[in-house]
Amino acid sequence: MKKEIKKNVRETAMDLLEMIEKNQSYSNLLLNNFINKNKIDAKDIGLLTELTYGTLQRKMSLDFFMAPFLKGKKKIESWVIQLLRLTLYQMIYLDKIPDRAAIYEAVEIAKKRGHKGISGMVNGILRSIQREGVPSFEEIADPLERLATETSHPVWLVQRWADQLGFEKTKQMCELNLTAPLQTARVNLTKTTTEECLGFLEEEGFQVEQSPVIKEAIKCYRGNLANSKAFKAGLITIQDESSMLVAYALNIAENDKILDACAAPGGKSTHIAEKLAKTGQVISLDLHEHKVKLIKENANRLALTNIEAAALDSRKVQEQFSKESFDHILLDAPCSGLGVMRRKPDMKYTKKEEDINHLANVQRNLLQAVAPLLKKGGNLVYSTCTVDMEENQHVVSSFLKENADFEGDFLMKERMPEAIRPLITGFQLQILPQDFGSDGFFIACLRKKV
């Protein structure tokens, strides 16, 4: 029976990989939906997640290893390629699974899903790999191409990062992108303290500790905090530490009226509302009605009554709100998401260089749209979860050139947690994933001149 369950987990992982590649679906959403819909046994979730994410994370490396063994083979069906990648991932990267067990399971799946010739071919390829070993990355002469293949990132992206950040920082980031992210949560300080919340979670059996970077942040080493009683009671919100820094940048004071222009699912809006200590008002906008529903649900769970969520294209905000009607504005702009690749590994293979150029135009248009709504002396915080200069520093620089009534707010540094200050340059903060293990993130704080 045990063998049958393991086989099902591997076959399920193969199906998921096939669906992700064919439909360009986000792996994190697809995996969570699949686990919930199919009521996957709790003891199998870990292996299913490891196999799916791990194979995705290492796809280019696995294809490099397989290439010599596929020469001369006629066109191989895509599910067979997924099965080979999945099995090779176990053989090379998972010590606890013996090669013979991984190969046996692969052949059994091939027998079930294809004809005898396919199972024979799968067996032959995997046995050859086991016998002869895989090629070495050292065979790749060009250092950028080698890094791209070794860490499974597209060459254009590695080249781009190396140009912007230098080879060493790029290497560190690519290597970190292969590791699983840690779950973090923000404590709702309107309901409890960080210390008290840690106590509640430890009683529930979670392995947690306070973040050394942000006082209201909690790191979780064991368990899913979204399933905790503390989460259901509105004591915490699942949020990355980088994302929490936005509320610090805003210079919030009680009774402020603040616009969150691209707010779903509401993590930053609720943090702002908590920092307002339930005073003032947060207007949270998103383009899609179903996402606005998420903001409202989060606000209700956290018992925050100072959030008003509405569906609106933020490029049209001037039709809805009068000029200079907000004390502060947050524009957490739609972006390439290159800072969150650990959470969405499939993103590496679907993003294109032209996407970045297109997004930079959208970002500039959004900034121009929201800027007139800010009161004089107020802050406009621009943030993204990417590490690309074209979407970050270049967008901000272009906005400042075109808007003489705005300047960088160099006091942002004083408002930030002490551990973050060394990473701030003037009024801008670029966090790389390796800086403190959080998402890659960018924050710029602009001020409207009085």
C-alpha cells in the first residue's frame, strides 16, 4: 500500500508539472488548489511539494543533464519529459530516495500511461544515466551561461542582472532562488503583542520566532500559519518581511487618509490600517472585483473598520477623487515579480525581456495618474516586488524629471527599522533576496513639495 501512495504522489507531481508548463499556470496556486480539491493526505503533501517545486526550480539543469541521453530519440511526448525530469531530480538532488526506487516508480508510471516501448525507453534512459553519470557544468565555457544552466535561470535574465548588479550579487541571488522561502507573518498589533502571539502559536505546535528585522514580524520554521487559530482570530496576516517595510516608508500619522492604489490581496492596506491604530481611512483599490473581495475579507478577519475597498483602474483615479485629497499614497505597482521567484519558480521560464519594458510604461502611467491626488507635503511611496532597475530606479528617475513638484524624501531612512538602514540609498531601498532571506523588493519614497 505504501508503494502505491508514493507512486500516486509522483504521478500527481508529473501531472502538475505538465499542467504548469502547458497552461503557464502559477505553480503555487495550482499546487494549493490541487491539494485542497483532491484532499491529498497530509503525509504526502511534503513530498508532492518537494517534487513539484524542486523539478520546476531545476528544470534547465535537469535538461542539461538529460541532453546527451536523448540524442537520436524521436520526438518524445511532453509527459515523458516531465517524468524523466521528475525522476532525475530525485536521483541527483534527493538523498533520501534510492535511485532504484525512483527508477522503478518512473517505469511503472510509464507502463500505466504509455505503451511498452515508452516504458522501455524510460527505463533505458534512466539506467544509462545511473550507469554513466551526468555531464558537468564545468563543460560550459561561458561563465554567465554556466551560471544560468547551473541555477536554472534564462541566460537573458542572468546577463541583465549581471549588467545591473555585478556577477557576484547575481550569483548569490540565482543560488538563493533555488531554496524554499520561509513563511513569515505580521502580528496585528491592534489586537495583541508580538510576544503574546508567539506564545499562542507555540502552544498550537508551531515553531516560530520573532524577526530580527521587523518587530511585528514572525518567522515560521514548522507548520502553515494560515491554518492556525491565531490566523483565524485575526491576530496575524501572512506577509513577507520586505512587503511590511512599505508601511514604515509612508510616514503614517493618526487620522491620515491614505490611498493604496493597487491593493489586492490587502496585506499592505491592512498593515497601514493597523499603523493608523484604527483611526483615519485607507482607500484600497484594485482592478478586479474578486480581488477587492479578498481585501474586504482580510479587513473583516482583522477587525479593521478603517478600510474602504473598491474596484477601479488606478489609471482613472482622477475621475473618482479630487486633487490633493490624500495625506499619503502607496503605489505598489504591477511588476515582473522577479523578486519572488522562490515562491513562483515557473516565472523564470515564462517572463520575457519585452515584458519588463511594457510594465515600466504601465508603472510610469500609474505614477502620473495618482500623483495629483496627493496633498502638498505628503508622501508617495512607489514599490515593486522586482529587482530590475528599469521597473525601479529608472521609473522613479523618469517620474521626478517630469514632475518638478516632487522630490525624494531622504527622511525615509529614519522611519525604517534599524537593520534595514544600511541597504537604503538616499530615498530608495533595493532589497535582494540574499540580503536577509526575504523577497526581492524595491521602495522609493517621494514627497510633494509644499
